[in-house]
Amino acid sequence: MLSRLANIPHDKLLHSFYGTLIYLVLTLLVPSFVALLIVIAIAISKEIYDSFHSKLHTAETLDAVYTIFIPFIIHVRDTLWIG
């Protein structure tokens, strides 16, 4: 499993890190579901911006997926948590 993690591109790990960081900060201010929706909106907006305004970077769907993945998992875990 660790060898698979080592093969994830650095760019995708940064997307995961910042998506999770934004989500966790937002959960201090708004409900978890709203924070997740904001992260999704930011991820999609960034990829749309990249596809229209950046000549060096083309939008990649996987960037948005990596940005949203960990916040989604945290939200599902918190929603289903029975403690």
C-alpha cells in the first residue's frame, strides 16, 4: 500500500492537502455538509478557471477528484458515526 502512495503525483497530493485543510477550517464556521459543498464548488471552479485562463495548465478532472476525496470521506464518516 505504501508503494502505491509513493506513486501519487505531488500535484495530486497538494490538491488533497489543501482541499482537506479548507474543509476542516470551514467546519469550524459552518455545518459539515455546507463545508463539503464549498470545497466541491472551489475545486470545480478552479478547474474551470484553469481550462479557460491558463495557457500552461490544462484542467484535469482528477485534480478536482483529489481535492474533494478526503473531505468527502471525513464527511461520510462523521455523518455515519455512531458513538
